[in-house]
Amino acid sequence: MADAESNLVPSEAADQVEVALETQAAADDGILYLNEYQYENDLVTDFARLVASPRRRGSLYVAAAIAALIGIGMLVAGGNWIKFGVVLIVFGAFLAWWSKNLHHTLARDFIEAVEADESMGGRYRRVAANEDGLMVWGKSGKSQFFPFEKLDHVLDGERIFVAMFADQGVTIPKDTFVRGDAEQFGSFLKARINKKLRIETKRKKMKAEKAAAKAKQESEPKNAKAKQRKQKKNKKKH
């Protein structure tokens, strides 16, 4: 029994050393989170479902309703307006269908885009995150850097995160982290957005203060001249 217990000590010590070495390696290369995955169709569909936001769908539903109402009005008017009314009603019905199936349509487009893009060398992706941004690699070795200063917002789905940089999105599955974990990474991404907002707010504040100072500087000579004219008028009166 004693021998069995003594055998645990070197093993536990070795595990601690291995963890320490991995932590040191992570600190040395600057990569805080690392994710590796295959960009399969189900992930593309999840990405499309998140991108097809309720606001986007709502806009399509509103457009569909407007088109249908105008079309009905044309039908009621009769005469030459009937054919235009029918066209608008059909168009409204199409928009309503498109809104309902928007994520399927987007997924199909995204899948075709992934298959057509041979530059990344297939569907393998490696996403590394440091303090400055996300670096995405493909199997071909091609990479693209997405700086956090251009991070617009983060979509948080059941299985994936999508970091949106203008019209480009980086997909990060939650169950394929090689370094770090999903919960920490989610907080990390949201903090990057807040940082961006703070920087933009500070810049706007500095710009406003600079404009106010310039306006004050330009108005001082005018105020001085107006004051002098007033003093002259008062002297003449006396």
C-alpha cells in the first residue's frame, strides 16, 4: 500500500511540470486562446442562423407586408392596376417565405463559398487569439488577421461564437478549444468590444473638446472687439 502511494508522487509532479510548461509556452507565444476545427456544413448552418438576425428577418417581414397591402390596394382599384397588384402580392409572399427560410438560403450560399475557396486548402481552420486580434489559418498555410479594433459585435450561439468584423465573420466552435475554454473566450471577446467602444468614445470626446477649444479661441477676438466697441459707446455717452 505504501509503495502504491509513493508511486503517485512522481506522476503528480510530472503532471504539474507538464502543465507549467504548457502555461509558459502559452505566455511566450502570446496566444491566449487556440481553436482547431473542420468547417463542416452544420457549423456553416449555425453561422447562417446567427447571421440571419431577428432584425434582418423583421425588416423582410415589414417589406413583405407593405408590398402585399399595396398590391391589395391596386386590386381594389381595378383596371390596369390589377396586374401590378398581383405582381406585388406575389413579391410580398416571396419576401415572407425568404424571411422564414433566410438562414437556409444563407447557409447554402456560405457552403458554396467555402467549397469554391481553394486558397485555404479545404475546410480545416485554426483560430488563434491574442490581445490584438484573431489570426485564422487554413490547411494551405494561408492566414488572415482580424484586429479587435475593427470588431463590430459578437454573436453567441449554442455551439459557436461568431466574431463580426464589418461584413466578415470568424466562426469559433465552443467544443474545439486547444487552449483556453469557451466561457472564458466569450468574456474575452465581449471585453474586446467594450474596449473598442471605450476607445471610440474617448476619441469622440477628444474631438468635441478640440472643436470647442477652437471655437472658443476663434470667438475671443470677436468678443474683445465687441467689448471695445461697447466701451467706446459708453464713453461717448458720458
